[in-house]
Amino acid sequence: MNNNITQLFGIKYPLIQAGMIWCSGWRLASAVSNAGGLGIIGSGSMYPDVLREHIQKCKAQTSKPFAVNLPLLYPQIDDHINILIEEGVKIVFTSAGNPDKWTSHLKKHDITVVHVVSNVKFAKKAVDAGVDAIVAEGFEAGGHNGRDETTTMCLVPLIRKHVSIPLIAAGGIGTGSGMLAAMALGADGVQIGSRFIASPESSAHQNFKEFILNSKEGDTQLMLKEITPVRLLKNEFYNQLIEAYENGASKEELVSLLGRGRAKKGMFMGDLSEGELEIGQVSALMDTIKPAAEIVHEIIEEFNLAKNKMSEMKF
């Protein structure tokens, strides 16, 4: 497969593993990159020294390109930026903030910059900031999400209509046929997160991985739009949120209920009751923990089969 995404990143397949907090460290990133995709280290849950360690270990495990996801609202972002430059990271995916502040600085150091957006307005701003590509993340995605609740099927063609730079679809994609559908809508590649959480290389807790496999349609919901929208699996913490909403909780009360470290408690430490379990709607399709390389190859095989099937259809 050869298109502007594979050329931009120097990879075999236009398939990117999302940079997920508490789930995507050097093991997962290197495994996906070695399999022909683009692995991403999720720096949002890492102290600066931990990020440096993950970058160095990733470089030791793969000679292929990999990236780092950088939430722009991270408190120690200056330290993270310096580490990315010092360690020679070549690709950075920015998210959760204004790309205008750091894009030109990163590009001055020969870093390819991709920004994650959830609507057309932010896509245009990212283009104006000079990013090299955009990730259009739809409402179906896990973790922090857009307030507009625009689905991937609507978002991708909307953004494609307004931007000409390489476009990556994300949200609700976990199969080869889903990848083909996204590319038919105008995407040049896909970013997949949830599917890779259920892999041995993911740094997510085993309890969380197994809980995902038991999830069904409707078991995730977008919550906490008053603070920062997040899609999570229903559990006891979710029930506490529902009760708070029913009692008319204020934004301040919701912030207090959320507290600190909920995501770490759930995804990294395996507290299935009190933890925040971030995952996308595609989790309902997942029933097996598989090596990351097997996931990549399965998706690409499904993509080719679906593409061949479509080419054989007569209209």
C-alpha cells in the first residue's frame, strides 16, 4: 500500500496506533511499527523522565518510524518538547490544545506534526498552524472526545471537503472493512486505539483488557462534557456519575467526584469498580487478546478482502 500517509511517515501501511494514556508505551509502539504500521507512545500519562525512557527503549526495539502523542495541555509540556527534540523523535501527534503555539517550533527541528481534531473549525486552525496531517476523530472514539458528538462517517467527509492535506480517520474503526469505509469517505489512512488495548504489548492492566472483552453494544457512553468529554465503559464509577447528574450536580461537584488519577486507577492499576475505563464503541467487537502484530496483519488482510469484494460488485 502506497499513498501520501505511507510516504509522509515512511511506513508500509496507512495504519496508525493511537497514543493512549496508560495503554501505549514503548512495547506497543515498537510492535506496531515493526509490523508495518505507525506505533505511537502516549506521553500524556508520563513524567518527562519516563517519556525519555520510553523513547529510548522504543528506538532500541525498532528501526522503523514511530511517533509520540503530545497533549498540548500537559503541565510540563516544555520538558516534553525538549525531550522529543533531544531524542530525535521524527513524528509528533499533538492533541487537546491549540496547535499554533508549538507546531512551527517542532517543524524547525524537522519533526513531522499531526494534530487531532473533532470538527471542521479546528481542522482549519490546524492547517493554518502548518501541520503536516490531520486526524479527524469521531464521536465513537474512546477517551477524550469532541463535544459536538459528530460521528466519524460524517466528520471525515466534512473535513475532507475543507482541507487538502493528508487526513487520517479515527473513532469506531477496528476492522479492515472499517478502514476501507473510512478511506472511501476521503481519509488517507486510519488511527486505531481501542483494538490495540487488548494486546499483550499494551500497558493496560490485565483486568481492564479482560473487562473490555466482555463489553457489549451500548456499554460505553460519552460523559463529563461539562469538564472534558470522555467515552468510558459503564462500571460503578459510571453509576456514581449518573447519580450525580440525576441529583443536579454542578460542574464543581463533578470535578470533585472525578478527582485525580481515575484513569490510572482503572486502566493501569485494574480497579474495575472505581477507575475510569476509557474505551471506544468498537470494544463491543473485541473478543480476544492478540499480539499487536497479529492485529495489524489481520486488519490489513480484512481491508484487502473487503476491497476485492467491493471491486467485484456490480451496480
